[in-house]
Amino acid sequence: MVLVRPLALRRRPAITRSRMMTANSKDTRPVDLTAIAAAHPDHWRKAACIRTLTLDAVAAANSGHSGMPMGMADVATVLFEKHLKFDASAPNWPDRDRFILSAGHGSMLLYSLLHLTGYADMTLEQVKNFRQLGAITAGHPEFGHATGIETTTGPLGQGIGNAVGFAMAEESLRARWGKKTVDHYTYCIVGDGCLMEGISHEAIGLAGRHELSHLIVMWDDNGITIDGPVALSDRTDQKARFAASGWDVFDCDGHDPVDIDRALTAAKASAGPAMIACKTHIAIGSSAQDTSKGHGALTDATLIANTKAAYGWEYGPFEIPADLKTAWETIGSKGAAERAEWEAQFAALSSAKQADFTRAFAGEMPKRLSATIKALKKQISESAPKVATRKASEMALEVINPILPETIGGSADLTGSNNTKTADLGTFDTDNRKGRYVYYGIREHGMAAAMNGMALHGGVRPYGGTFMCFTDYARGAMRLSALMGISVQYVMTHDSIGLGEDGPTHQPVEHLAMLRATPNMLVFRPADAVETAEAWEAALNQTGTPSVLALSRQSLPTVRSDHKTANQTWRGGYVLAESVAKRQAVIMATGSEVSIAMVAKAILEAEGIGTRVVSMPCMELFASQDDAYRKRILPGGAVRVAVEAGVRQGWDRWLLGERGREAKAGFVGMDGFGASAPAEELYAHFGITAEAVAAKVRDLL
Ligand SMILES: Cc1ncc(C[n+]2csc(CCOP(=O)(O)OP(=O)(O)O)c2C)c(N)n1
Ligand SMILES: [Mg+2]
């Protein structure tokens, strides 16, 4: 049955309440493999390559997930053979279709496909070394390990979240560059687990609203998860759920290549994003079929032998007969002509256009950026405004966005608070795909995952905001930005108790520490508008590292009123104010507490206690400076006090290490949650004041 909803009906789908499980339940009807194989022998043998490579690789690794690749082999074979636009010899061709395996535990499905179709790096040796140290065939697909892996998946639901971002990037670029340059689909395989994860709801809502017609999700509807049948924990009518969010919904017999082809053809033609419920049998053909045992590693030699016999497979482990390898390689090269055509038409674009396209896909900044930031800094230093750093971030974006046409900004329903929308962006919408501002709705996790997808797609540069406290909600995707090493900018405002009256539910205290603990993540907490402009410049120039800008709600004085062309924030930490009297103390601070440190310095200097103030807008960048530089900024001997309206964790390296000493080091900050009150009262209540910092220094002298 095909469910194609006419547009008019899509908004009000008929949902029948039923206790009967129609989808989501496992299909326990007997499967006649001989009949299936006989009906489509060529297809069957191709799909069997995926199934047997999976069985062999999982057995060799003695770990992994056999059932999902076995169950989805038919769908994947039809997709790659009949629909996916790709050329295995040019894996990074910008206009290729994207294939995302959201159900990342089924990694052998992807590795088999890449090997079979002839991706040069996915050798049989790599497949044999599945899950071993140094192999590109990691437990779950990892972006950057091998060509053809478009994103890192494994944390369920992330892939579908990424897929929405891929599809948005494609829409945006198609509008800007035209169909001849950008016109491709994003295909995504999800499992029951992906659809149970909350993030999928955010992704589905976003895709439905934006009518992302080039997004096609194939649901591996096998009715099984690790603990048993899906029915143990869920009775959601997934098809109705997608339809309710504005998707076009289809279904197919996931083992019938003709039916799969029909559903994919219809899905591509549909006006909205499409979901195909593919009814499949997990671990098909094995004794573990349709059971949760089939989910994991099938390593029993007899089971494997019997399963291969059921497939009619007569070859040895990892053996792909030559005719089948050739057939697969033909699939892998069928896009070559289309790719060559694309390249020819791209070469016909003006050289300026080509250069801009290539620059944006490489993530490089235009030369003008540096001069633009310098000019802004000069103007700020001269006018010395008292503004919140969230406002300063908007000031920076106002000059950045016009010269960086690839930025796509957004916010999770806090646009006015995050100050993420600038005058020139326009709104990304169904009737304005060129708009560069996305109203993500209250979907922090969906926003972060979509931004990952956009960054991975390439050609666009995503940034998005929410309250810093709600990084928790986006955390799963933020961690993957860092793990993948992609350039996503998180604009996290309301970064401390300084947000005031909204109270401890909204006041981050542990978030800076948590973000700093994340490898390969830059955490910027600028002190004023100058540092904020510098932080944006530093963040945008990173191609392999995401960054967080922790920004204040409250207004902050300009502490950098002396214009310096060099980007000080890029150093991570620097001397903001040198001691006047003989240096006895070094006060380190970030963000809103830098001005407190400056007042503390004035108090101490008045008492003859020479005090240096070090602004530390980015600990990670400071840590990456050479030892001589760090020593210059943090010399031994003096008392060290750090002040930050967050927990101490993360500061001890700078307080106790790097020539510091425990007996001469102290911290002024938070050691519990905040409270509801005006900001100034909270700072006084929690003892984060210039007087408290000065007192701490005196105590330690
Ligand atoms: C966020 C997250 N939670 C839990 C897991 C562990 N896990 C991996 S697969 C899986 C079950 C997934 O079920 P389904 O998507 O139906 O896959 P199938 O068993 O059909 O292969 C779980 C719980 C995970 N990978 N990611
Ligand atoms: Mg399942």
C-alpha cells in the first residue's frame, strides 16, 4: 500500500486509533528465501554480498551488529543501484546525493557498500579489520575515516538530525547557485531506535515545516530492538506521526526490490520530505531472524554456515565472486558521466564564482574578514560602549554576514535574546530558500544536529543560539561536532548568574567546565565587545574545531579601550593590564568577570600590591600556545586568583600548574546553583565581587 497524501490533506492526517499493531510490530510470517531469490536472482545475489560480508566481518571481529545490515541489504542495494547519484571514484563530488546511516550500529552495511562499489580506500583488508585499531572500519561509521562516510553515527537519532541539516543546506545552495550546480537528495536509513529518540521528533518537525522535498528517510521497520520486540516499549504509529508533521509517507516490502524501487521513485517525486516504512526481517535467513538476538553479533560458526546456505552462498569467508564484484563496481561508476557533466558545467561558471564555491566548500574565510574585524575593533575601542557580549556578538555578525554569504544563522526560539539575526540575512523559508536565518523552534538538539549536517554538507557555515544552560539539551550533537571536527558555531547567551531574575533553572554554573572538558571544542568567553569580535574571527577561522561563544545577558564595560590590531583572543589568554607597583598578584578572569578583576586590581594597586590582570577568553587556545608564551603570561612567584561565575573545575591547571602553587592560589566563583534575583544582588550574594577578589589576594600574600 502506498500512502500518498494530497497536499491539502497533509495538514490534517486521518489517524485511526487502534490497539492493533500495524507498524512497529515484528513480522513473524515465514520467509521463503528460495522464492524471494528465485523472483529476483540478480538482485538477490548482490544483496547477499552485503549480508555475507557483514557475517564474516562481525565474526572476525567477534563483535558488531549483524542483523541490521542483513535486514536492510535489499533496500540499500536498490537505493545504490537505482537511485543514489554517486561516483565511487569521486567521493567528494559536491553535487552527489548524500547517504546517511542513522542506525550507525549497522556500520557493516555502509562498509560493505563502499567496498563493493569500489571506493578506493575501503579495501577488503579494511573490511577484514572491522573494528580494529587503526582500521577505517570503526565500530560505528566515523566521518573522516573513509570517503563515503558523510557523518559519524552510532548515537541513535543523530543521523536523521544531520540529514535534515544536509537537506536544508542543499535547499539553500540550490537557491543560491541554481539547479545545474546543486540538485541532489539526502537519503537516510533510520531504525526503530532512531525514531524512539527524542531528537528524531525535533528533526521530523523541522523537516516537515520546511517541506524538504529532497530528504528521504527509510525506516528499517523490523519491530525489534535490543531488549526485545519494539512493542515492549512503544506503540507509536510512526507513519501517522510523520504524516502529522507534514511528511509524505510511503511503505514497502523491504525485501522486494520491485516494491522498494516503486516506493523510492514515489518518494523522490513527492512534494514534501518523504518517509518510507520498509518492512524487514532483522537477521533475515538466520536462526536469529526476527529476534533481538539478531540485533547483535552473530558469531556462531554453525549459524553462519546455515545462514549462508539459506542464501545459496557457496563462497568462502570474505569471498566475493568476480562477476558480482564487477556488477557492484558498475553501480559504483554509473554516476561518472553525470559527474563529468557537472564538472564541465561548473568549469563554465565564471572563475570568480568557481573560486567562491570552492572557498566556501573548503571552509576558508574571505581575505576581507580580517580587515573587517580590525575596523570593528577600532571603532569599539574608540567608542567604548557598555554592551552585553550577546549584543556585541550581533554587532560582529552585522559586519561578518554581509561578507560571508555562506553563513546560516538561527536560534532555538530565542532570536531576540541570542541576538543571532542580522539585518541582511532574510528568513529561510519555503518561499525564500535564499533566506539565511532559520527559526529552529524550541529544538536545541535538533538545531545542533542540523547544524552538524549543514557543516558536513559543505558550502554553508552554520551558527545557532540558545541559552547557555540549554547546551545540555543540545549536548549529544555538540559532542559529535567536536568528535567529527567540524566547524559549527554555538552562540550560547545568558552565560551565568548574571542573567539574573530567571533564576537557577536558567543560570549555567557547570556548563563552562563541561564544555571545556570536551576534547576538540573551543570555548570562548569574551570580556567585552572587542574580545567578542576577536572570538568570532578566531572561531570562523577554525576548520576542524567547533566553538562555543559564551555570552553575557548583562551589559559589560569595554575593557579593551586601547586598540590593538592583533587578535589577542586568538592567543587564548593575554595580559590585559600590567601591574603598576611591583607584581605580587595575577588575577585571571573570563567574560563578565574581567571587569570585576580590573576593579580588584585598582583596589590592590591603591594598597601598593602590584597586580596583573590576565584575560583568558579561551583556555584551549591558551593551552595550545608554546611554553614560553604561557610563562610570559603566567610567571611563577605571584599569588594567583581566578574569578569566573561558574564552578572551579577546569581552573586548577592555571592556578596550581604552570608554575603556580596551591598555597598561593585561590578561586572566586560558584560552588552550587544560583538563585532568582537581579544580577548585581546575585553577584554580591555569591561573593563574586572586586572586594572579594582583592580580599582573596590579600589572604594569600
Ligand atoms: C543514543 C543511543 N542510545 C542507545 C544506544 C545503544 N543501542 C544501539 S542499537 C540499539 C537498539 C536499536 O534498535 P533498532 O534501531 O531497532 O535497531 P535494530 O535492533 O533493529 O538493528 C541501542 C539501544 C545507542 N547506540 N545510542
Ligand atoms: Mg529495529
